Amino acid sequence: MSSRAATTSRATAYRVAGVGILLASALVAVVWALIVGGGAEPPLLQDPGPFVLWGTPIARLVMNIAAAVMLGSLVLALFGLRAGDGSFDAALNIASIGAAVFTVAAGLTGFLAFMAAFNPQLSIEREFGTQLGRFLLELPLGQSWLITTIFGAIITVLAFAWRSWTPTFLTALLAAASFLPLATQGHAGDLSGHALAVNSILLHTVGAAVWLGGLLLLVLLRGRKDVTPTTLVARYSSLAIAAFAVVAVSGVTRSIVAVGDWEALWTTPYGWIVLAKVVLLIGMGILGAWYRARLIPKLAGPRAAGWFWLLVLCEVSLMGLASGAAAALARTPPPTGETAAFLQTPAQILTGSLLPPEFTLERWFTATDVDILWVVAAGFGVFFYLAGVRRLRLRGDRWPIYRTVFWLLGLLMLVWVTSGPINAYQEYLFSVHMLGHMMLSMAIPLLLVSGAPITLALRAIRKRDDGTRGGREWIMWAVHSPFSRVVTHPLVAAAVFIVSLWAFYFTDLVRWSMFEHLGHEWMIIHFLITGYLFAMSLVGIDPVPYRLPYPGRLITLIAVMAMHAFFGVAIMMQEGLMVADWFGAMGRDWGATPMEDQYVGGGIAWSIGEIPTLIVAITVAIQWSRDDTKVQKRTDRNADRTGDAELEEYNAKLAALAERDQRREAQGKQ
């Protein structure tokens, strides 16, 4: 056998070993955690049998690993490979296979969840099919599993059929969205901190999927001629660091919600499994830091293959153990649980939490309701922005300090709105809800736009020259895409901004945002984006395809201000209570009545909401004045260089025209 054939054979053996170690370690961990935590113990009533009790977490484990292969392969392909290469196509094939397994495993897990919930007699009779159909179509748990399975089937086809940049990017977004139904399953939706638990699970599963799936793709692409191991591992390492941070923060948050206190962490089976996951996470973090600092440079040396497989097999084994423990935790009852329905207050029934105390001045500084999703987003925003500023300064470039201050203030305000007193009371008081909305759509975007993050990123991120796409290339694609040309047009941005305002509060969208956690998060994302696009079209310096001249900007802004004021007045003039079965059924025994509070909310939209708009108008006027000054200075400098050549040429032209007119008059008299 030739040396090349022997190398290929060893690489194949290592690939098989890597996948085998992952599955074996995961299976060992899930069995251990089920025994310790009691997740497979038969219930006192309606015992579905050992096949369902043990099969459900194992099927869930397979689904989690397949989901990681699906999403992680797509993300690493988009960030580390080049479209059109064989390695890129291979990554999409692997993602498609992962999505197919994910689809089957999700369908099986959903079926086992049905068997565990209703314990029906398995048969081919019509009654069994009817009961299964009602479970999938009418009950939230069944609907979640059905949606997840459909997501997997669609991604399977798209990942196999699409091979270019943009379709693959859309497929990756769809793959990430498929994790959302999973976040509401298990025990996440039953805990008192429902929103915090759901967001933690979502971040945790997506981060772990990118981390594990990217690692498995490294294993499966090892040895290909069109892959540079050092480069690809370094790019994966960057993704893994971000994923580690997300997994660590979300895992700690999820554990706090589920465990409740330190004593339960050390004295309950659920806490023991959580501690095991913490140890594994620390081990993976240490391993990642070591191979990023010490191992990646050695991958270009003579023993590159040995170092690579040492790294992979160690990390795969740890990830397998963590994946198994995670699958078992989904079946293990946490120490904290939900309150019995007959003991719940109206506020608990609607929001999942007890009614907070009266909203006094002190509560403006002490009340919190953390939304981990936006805390993590703001944390990444601070880190990457400051890293970009630091990189510019290290190479001798300057970045205005006031832009950094604006950006940090915007992110700080975002965290305060989404995790502070406004988030703590926006479910109970319409006026607080409206104040948060005004800040999300107007004040925060204005600060963020003033930070000019796109300009900073384009200057700070290194340009790639190998045909792959990094952060800079994806930002350039986003700025110049046809979709961006439409949504960043000033008139479109203004129309979307004001229409969204009216459509949200005068349709059932506001009701959806109150009753559904997904609706609440959609509201935050939507109004942040629409506000950002509107502010950027007026006062931003980041590159956009088209900007209105300054008079057009002021006219647009005045029109938006008028529509915004009409909106506030319309809220104040409402004779009925908006979302009455929410704000009117909260059981609140303090503060203004719901109708009085709604009137205050309309006043906030009419008055306080106009303050950021006034600031934008002043900013546009100042920019207009400075632009005129710059134009005049350029004209003066040009005149100094040319000796007023343009003016003299213009005067000569006027003199020639006057002389021609005189000749014509003279000829006419003759």
C-alpha cells in the first residue's frame, strides 16, 4: 500500500472513530444521567413502559446531535469555505444528511412524547390515528414537534439543492429558526421564569450546535485537497470561542432558573447532573484555549495529523458526554416547578410570574426582569466594537471617541429596557409598555446609528483574499444586496417605520406580543430594526445605496413626526381598553386603572416619543449646515488653486453672449 493510500485509510479510520466516540460517550452519559436523575423512572399513573421512558431521551439525543450537524456544517461552510469548491458542496451534503436524521428523530421523539402523555394502546385503528392527529394539530406540545419535523424536512431538501452563497445563508437562518420550537419543550415552559428559561435554552442549543456541528465537519472534511487545515481550524476556533461564551452564559442562567438555590445544586439529582455539565464545559473551555494558543500553529508542522486528531478526539469525547447529560436533563424534573393551576393568581396565569409590587420611584432603580437574549447580544456588541476600535488604534488609525460613547450608551439603554424596570412592568402597565416601545424604536436606534458600527467593521475587519467570506465580506454583501437597496431607501424606511406603529397597536399583533413569548421578542427585533433603518437613512454615516438631500430628509421627518403625533392622540382617544383580556384581567390592585394607564401611554407616545425625533431634526439641520460649509470651502480652495478660472470662464461666456446680442440688434437696425 502506498503512503498516500495509507494516509487516506488512517484519516477514514479516525473519522469513524471520532463519530463513534461521540455517540458512545453520549450514550453512556444519557444512561448515567437518567439513572441518577430518575428521568426514566415510571410515573405513578399511566406508565407508558420502558421503551417510551428510555427511548424518548435517546431519540432526543440523536435529534440534538443531528441538529448540530445540520446547523454547524452550514455555519462553518458560510464562514470558512468557498462556494463552488468541493469542500463547500461536501459540507452542504453533510448538513442535508444531518437534517434528514434530525427530521426522523424529531418525528420519533414527538411520537414518543404523545405515547408518554396519553399512554394510548398502540394500534392501527382509526381511534388511535384520530388521537395522534389531535395531539399534533391542537395541543401546543404536539404542534411544536410537528413544526420541528417540518422544519427538518424543508432544510433537508434546501441544503441538498442549493449550492451558492445566498441560498445557503437563508438555509442556515431556517436551520437556526428550527431550534425555537425545541426551546419551548421539556421543562423550560413550566418554570416560573418562563421567558428567561426559554431564551436560555434557545441560546444554549444554538451555541452548542454551532460548536459541536463545526467540530464534526472538521473531522469529516479532514484530508481533502481543497481544505487548508490550519486556516479552517483557526476559523472554526473563532466560532467556537463565541459559541463557548453563549453556551456558558445561557447554561448558567438556565441552571439558576431550574435549580433555584445553591443547596438544591448540591443536594438534588438535577443539580448533580448540572454540576457534571459544568465540569465538562470547563474542560472544553480549557482545551479550546490550549489548542488555540498552542496547537493551531503546530498544524502546519510535520506532525500535523497527530496533533489534529488528538485535539478532535479529546474534544469530541467531552462534547458527547455533555450532549448525553443535556438530553437526560430534558427528562429530569427540576427542583423548581410550576405552581398548581388552582393556586395561581390572575397575573401568574397570564404572565407566569407573580404580580410585582407597585411601580414606585425606587422600583425604577431596583426592578429587574432579565432577558438573557438581549444581554448576550449587547455583550457581543460591546466586545466586537471595542475590539474594532483597538485594532484601528494599534495600526495608527483614529476613531472618534464620541461614536464609541454613543454606541455603548445605546447598548446600555437596550439592556436597561429589555432587562430592567421597563421589562419588569411592561406586561402589567400599558404606559410602561409604550415607553419601552418608544425607546426601542427611536431613542436606542439613534444612539446606535451614531456609533457607525458598519463603518467601523469595514475598517477594522481584515479582508480575505481566498474567495471565502468572513465578517467584512458578509457585511459588504448585506449593504449591497437588492433587499438592502429597498429597505434602506429613505422613503421606504420612513413608511415601514410609521406603518408598523399603527399596524402593531390597531391589529392583533399587540395581542400576540403580550400572550406569546415569540411575539414579544419579535416586537423588540422589529422595532429596533425599523427604528435603526429610519435613523440611518436620515443621520447615519454608514454606507447605504441612496440618501435623500437634506431638504428631503427634513420634509420626510416632519411627515413622520405628524403621523407619530396623530398616533399618540389616537391612543389617548380610545374609548375601549386595548387587549382588555390582558391589561384588564391582570388583577392589579395598585396604580392607575387600566383605562387611565392607557391614556397615559398615549400621552407618552405623543409627547416623550417626539423627543428623539426632535433630536434627529436638529442633527439633520446641523449636518446640512456643515455640508454647505464644506462645499463652500472646497469651492474656495479650488478658486485659490485655479485663480478663479471657473469664474473668469463663466464671465467670459456671459460677455460673449452679450456681444452676440449687440451684433444682432445692430443688424436689425440696418
